[in-house]
Amino acid sequence: MRLDDQRESDNIEDRRDGGGGGIGRGGVGIGGIVLALVISYFTGINPMTLLGIVEQTPLGRQEAPAAHKPPANDDTARFVSKVLASTEDVWTDTFRQNGRQYEVPKLVLFTGATPTACGTGQTAMGPFYCPGDHKVYIDLAFYRELKDRFKAPGEFAQAYVVAHEVGHHVQNLLGIADKVHQAKQRAGKVEGNALSVRMELQADCLAGVWGKRTDTMKHVLEPGDLEAALTAATAIGDDRLQQQAQGRIVPESFTHGSSEQRVRWFKRGFESGDMNQCNTFKAERL
């Protein structure tokens, strides 16, 4: 991706090492975690507070640690900052064209664990969006996993990850997230999983819309970039992940969609550049 001359977003919160980011590189070892749990048992103090993951106000309410800007020499952090900026430009313009006003999300960089309005965010969860605080959370170590474990290298693959989570923010602003949440509360497990799949595939489609529109606006894509994003979408399909983890595929337990579905909906968004083409909830074929 050609992002060298693109602006960086002002909406980055760096909670990593040096910024109060929790259990990080060179941070608390397993012995320290065990000790914190023991102390917590006898004192009633939140073990996450003892580990420095959260701070407590006098009323006992958990607060996020102080955040700061990423250092200028952190190339990966600067890259995701530029990707976030491009989503801001695309969705601000898209919402305006549809008579709406876009509210930009924040992107939080963390290591290990961090408090969110949706509970404690952890590295093992992968990148995620919290509708409660309108923030995207990512441990940049995920990109190493994307490259090494999922065999999906490339900057556009990394950008797709951010764009997918921002897609969930778009769903939240449009009221889609609330409707799905309410429907899932009334549904059984299998039906709830099916709704989750449609939600995730729509976010993939919206990520594709972003990719098309940002390239149209700024000509940032290079040969091979689209293929990198499709490789990432393929790698994190439910069928691929289940086959790797348990040696079998259970479609009724899917929550994000198969590799084929994720690729199809990203391509649909990318080829059309139109968010109105992303209504997975009315699609007969996913």
C-alpha cells in the first residue's frame, strides 16, 4: 500500500509498554500473576488492579490506563494510524452522501490485556470492536500471527483487519448492531450464531467498500494488495480455523462465516464500492 504521504489519525490511544498498557513484553510473569491472585483472594482487591491492567477510582470504578501517542519510530503503529485515517475519510464522505454524519471511532493499541466498556480485552481475543465505547482494540502482535500462523502477510491484509473492525463501528452507528443484539437475545444458539455470521460478513463487505473507495480517492493500492486481503479473509474463515483446531468442521457453530463466504462478501464490497450492496441480512445466499 502506498501510504507514505498519507496523514495519520489523531484518534489513536497507545496503552502499550510505557503507556500503562497492562501485561506486556517484559511485564508481569506467571509468578506475578499467581501472586496477584493470592493477594486478591485474601484482600478482595481486583487482581487486574494489582497487575496494573486497570486503575481504580475512589468509588471502585475501573478506568482505562492513561494513553499516549505511538512513538514516531514505530512503523506498524504509524501504519495502522494511517489506515484508520483513511477509514475516517472514506466513511465521513460516504455518510455525508447518504445524509448522515459519521462519528469517528478511536483505535486502542494494547499489549496483553486492557479494560474496555465491553469487559476486559485480551490479546487472545484478536482485534475487536466494542460498541459500548466506540473503540477498536488491537494488539499489534496479531499481525505476526496473521503472517506466521495464517500465512497472510502484506500491508493490505493488515489494513483489512482494521477496516473490518471499523465496519462493525459503521454497523453500530447505523443501528444494525442493536437490532442484531436484540434478535440474538430472542434466538436460540444456532439461530444466534447465524445472525453473528451475517453480522461479520457484512463487516467484511464494508471493509471491501472501504478498500475500493480509499483507492478511488487516493490511489493507494499496489499490485498484489487485493490478493493479500483475500488471503487474510480466507485464512480466518470459521471452516479453516475449525479444521486446524479440531480436525473437523461444524457449520452450525460458525460465528464469522466460511472462508468462501468471507472472500465473497469482501469482494462484493470491493467491486461495488457501495455500502448498500452489503445487506447480508436480506441475502438468500451467503
